[in-house]
Amino acid sequence: MGSTMKLKSTIVQRLPPLRARSSKKLRSVSTIVSRAGLSYHLQTKRYSPRSHPYLNSGCITSAESVLITMQSHVEVTNFLQSNPPPSSPEHKIPILSISPQALASLAATINVASTSTAPSTPPASIREILDRIRAFATVELGFSNVFDTTFARHIALQEHILEFEERVAAAKSGKEGSLPMLASACPGWVCYAEKAHAEMLPFISTTKSPQQVMGSLVKEWIGKKLGKSPEQMYHVTVMPCYDKKLEASRQDFYNEQYRTRDVDCVITTGELELLIKERGWDLTISRHPPPETQIKLPDLLIHSGSSSGGWLQSIIEHVQERERRSGRTSSVRTKTIRTADYEDVMVETITEDGRPEIVFKGSKCYGFRNLQNVVRKVAKESGLKGPGPIRATGGRTSGGAAAVLRARRIKKEQEAGSTPVLGEDRPYDYVEVMACPAGCVNGGGQARRPVSNKSSSAEEAINLVNGDTAGMGSRWGDREWVKTVDELYWSHSFDEGALFEANKLSGSIIEGLGKLEEDGRRRMLRTQYHAVISDVVGLNVKW
């Protein structure tokens, strides 16, 4: 790996608004640097690439660090201040979208502040925090609408299931690179795969992330309802991860016709918290009732599974429903590989002759240490040998090691007198991949737990999730804090009525897309990936 920061021309070429700059000019900036999903903040000071291995590893380029600094709460406030009045033809309608993980993080920090000043104050719910942020963003900042992104995620999950079935059918017909399907909602993972493991790209789901589905909804569906074209909408998202800034900057999400992005600016949870403090707002109390808006979407939808979006769980529930329609009952079995961040999940049914059979095998993989192990496993099962093209084996191992292991397992079970489980050696069908340990609730852009001066460094070290992975000390990866945020994420109750409305509305939107243009659904809900020339050797990167 080089010892100098390289400006990757491929990144710059994919981003029309960005001009190439000398990397030397980036040495003295206050910049947000992302370690392909594990992010942290470098204070304003001179630094050398040699002293910061995350830059030196090649996983984040100079051009990308520029893109990240170009998106901040300062840019948002500058736009809002310079936005012409609604009567002007140059006026853009500003809309804010916030992720449920960001809401949970803000609720956690606000509840800590509330109990420290007024111990008897009941903790605020995510619903209350969303309402207070709506009031702040509309009354104080001038946003037209504030949405959470769970409805966009609802649409993304539906498309995700459809794509999975397409890949299952393709795998049965012998198409290479169909299975396992790898989740694509984490831009840190996608960025890493594009630079270090191009052989994994065919397996990565082409369904857009909730952020980008929301971008399509705002710029096209909501815009049309308001009588506006995409460039007349200004869309800001609040996300738990700095890599979401890079995702929004991808050329794939740039509308050439209207010269606008689906998401104009991404700010992190921490940046929104800073903006709220700078404006002197106190989210521990409710100042204004939620504003009435012209456009309404179902909000705070609960999707079971993980607090990173429930991608694996949605596939599992779909497989179980498929088995039920076939007249077979099923059960789910979970096997922890290392920690809760790396688990295999199997859907098991009983055949007509009474034998157990595994009909689906998935995995939940969080954190880059675990991710690299999954990359090796997928490559082995798919007949790949390191980075490069997929072999003509239908995306699966042609025999060899898998057959030997199968024979050994069956022999061992026969000797023990147990009934062998059909499909026990089944390769992965699906993997939910997230770059951050503990997933999105522990994203590098989340609001930080207030650090007590009384806490000892020894106590802080014990509570870290997977160690001090992001260089943030006790302010990132604190187990107890992540648990608190996760509990708040799941704290609001399930609303069956909201789910019904979400299904009805999403069906209407998707049906309308098909009527407007032949590939309307695919254009709005799917994307593609690009191998990036890089000197990074993926499995040699030490996390």
C-alpha cells in the first residue's frame, strides 16, 4: 500500500460537480474521514498519511474526503439562507429525511440530558423526538417537510425480496453470480467491495438503499405531487454513517437530465445535534406541535430483525411464507459463529419422509473483521479463487472440498446414529452485511454518549464493541451505550394500521412507476456497481 495519499481519478470522473485537486492541499483541513464504514473525526491540524493508516490503506481517497467535507450542516444552513422565497421561480422546496437509527441516537442523548437536569422527567420516545425535530426543521430552519426513512425502507425491502426471488430463479437456470445475494444498504461495504473485491460485485443486491429510495421518492414522486421538477427540490438526509455522504455522491444517483442528485446533502446524527445546539433549541422539551404538511407518508414503520433494517429477517419471513404456501411448516435455527455480530441462520422444514431439510441458509455479518471472513467463505463456496472473474461453475463450488466435507459429516452422523439433516452443507443464500460492529445504531456518525470525567479508561476499554475500532475511545463503540440506542430503536409500538397504509401506498407508487415508463421501477429502485482500480489488497487490510 502506498505511503502517499492518491487522488483517484476514477472517483473524480464519476462526480461532475467536483474538480480534481492536488492531494497536498488536503493536508491541513478539518475533514471527516471514513474507514470504509468505520468513521471518525480528525481535528483541524496538519497530519501526514503515514500517521493515519485509514487514509494510507486506500479505503478512503483524497477525492472522497473532499466529498465528505462538502456535505455538512454548514452547507445546509448556507443553502437555506440563500434559497429565494417561495414566490420566486428559483425557489427550491427543502425536504429533510431522517433515519430511525439517527432518531434513536438523538433520543438516547436527549434523555441523558433530561435526566441530568430534571431526574423526574420521563424519557422521550422516538415519536416525540421526530415531532420535535419536525418543529425545529420547519419553524427554525425553514424546511417544507420532514420525513423519517422507514417508508422508503419498506419499499426497499419489498424490492429486495423480489430481487432475491429473481436471483433464486437465475441460480436454478445456472446463471453465474446469482447467489448468495449480499445486502447493499451499507455504503462502507459497497465501497470496500468495489475497490478490493470486484469478484463480489455480481452477488451484491442491486436494490437501492433506503436513503436512495427516499431520494427517488422526494425528487420524483413527491416533486410531481407538488408540481415541481427534480431540480426544484432540495433533499437533505440525516444518517448514522459518514459513508452515506459518499453514497449520495455516486454518479449513479445523479440525474443528468435535470442536473441534480437524488440526495443533495447528507449530514450525520452528530452534525444535526450540533446544528440544534448552535440554534439554541432544546429538544428535551416540546416547543411547538408537529406542523401540518401537504404531503404525508407512513412513518416509524417497524421492520423485524436487526436494527440495521431487517434485511435478512425479511428474506427469512418470505422463505417461511413460501414454505407455508407449499404446505410445509418451518422453523428457524440460529448458530453464533463468533459473537452476535456474526451469526448463521437456517430455515429448516420436514420432508414427506420425515427428514429435516435446510431450505435456506443466511448470515448476519457486522464489522469488517467478520466481513473479511464472509468474503473468503463466499468466494470458496462460489468457486472463486481470489479477486477476478467468476468461474463457470454456476456460482457454486464444483465439488472438491464441499463434497469431502459432506461425506465426512454424513459418515459421522451415521456412526452416531442420528438422522442427517438434508442441506446441512448448503452454501449461503443470503448475507446481511454491515461495516460497523453492532450495525447502524453504532454508526460512526451517531451522536456520542456524554463522556463522564469520572469514568476510568479501564472501564471504558471493557465496554468497547469489538475494541476501539474507529479510534474514538469511549465515544464510539461503547457496549452499554449501543444497547441503550438499540432499545430506543425498538421502543415504539407496532402500528398495524400504518403498515396497512404503507403496503397500500407503496403498491400504488410502484404500479404508477410501471405505467409511466417501461423500466420506471428498475430506474427508481435499482442501481449498479463499478469496480474501482485500486492498490488495496482486500484480505490484507488489517482492521
